[in-house]
Amino acid sequence: MVMVNISENSNNKIQGRFSTWLIKHGLVHRPLGFDYQGVETLQIKSRDWPFIALSLYAYGFNYLRSQCAYDAEPGGLLVSVYHLTKIQDNTDQPEELCIKIFVSRKSPAIPSIFWIWKSADFQERESHDMFGIFYENHPYLKRILMPDSWIGWPLRKDYIVPNFYELQDAY
């Protein structure tokens, strides 16, 4: 997948307000359109994520509403998704933005944005635990749902379920 910097003169119908703002500031991304609620979705390269995240925070996106991950297809790319919200006192409707970062399953590394939005802590840990995405510079990246001894990443589409489960003391 090739990401290009879209020119300001582009008549691309999926380019929205935040895409235009990123272009104006020379930040490379790929517009992915809008979801069913009209929230603009952008694709960012992993290596560009810390700078773009900091830029969006400075722009006013002061709340990380959620972070999740999914497996695009068996053997394919893994995706980390960030839903950002710009909450202001003088507006009834907050602005929202969705960021998607696609990474190879062979080296799924994304810089952690914990140092910008502290709410990324447990959310990035869950994505790491279930999909094996490594969030670089996360202060405490370890399994959160599965035992430390668990082998593999249970929510990957190519995960093979073991034939047995070790019962643990539930009491």
C-alpha cells in the first residue's frame, strides 16, 4: 500500500477537513473517507505516528476515546485504530477523528502514544495481548487478559486454538 501526500488542489471526495489541515502542515497521510457517523478516517504510517499524534493534540484533540486493533485478513496486515475527540467548553458537538495504522504481522511495531494520551495505557496493552502489536516505548507493555505463559495472539485470524487448556485455580 503506497501512501502519498495529496495536493491541496485534489478533488478527492474522501479528503476531509483534517486531511486538508495535515496537508497544509506537510504531514503525510492517506484519507480513507468517512464512517457511517461522518467521522473522518485517516491512515498514518507507523513511523510518522508520534509526530502526527503530537500535532493533533496541539490542534486540540485532547481525548483518546478508544484504541483498538483488528486483523485485516489471515496472514495480512494488522491494524491499530485510534478514535480521537476534540472536547471544547463552548461547543455542544465535539469533533472526532479516526486514525488507522497498518503494520506487517512479521514486525508489528507502532510507537506508543501513552506519553500524549494516558488513556492509551490499558488499550494498547490489550491490543498487544490479543494481536501481538508491539507498542514501542510503552511503560508497561505486558499481557493484560491472557496469562503470561500463553503462546500466541488469540484474536489473529490465523491463530490456531490449542487442543487443551490448562485449568487454573479460580478460587
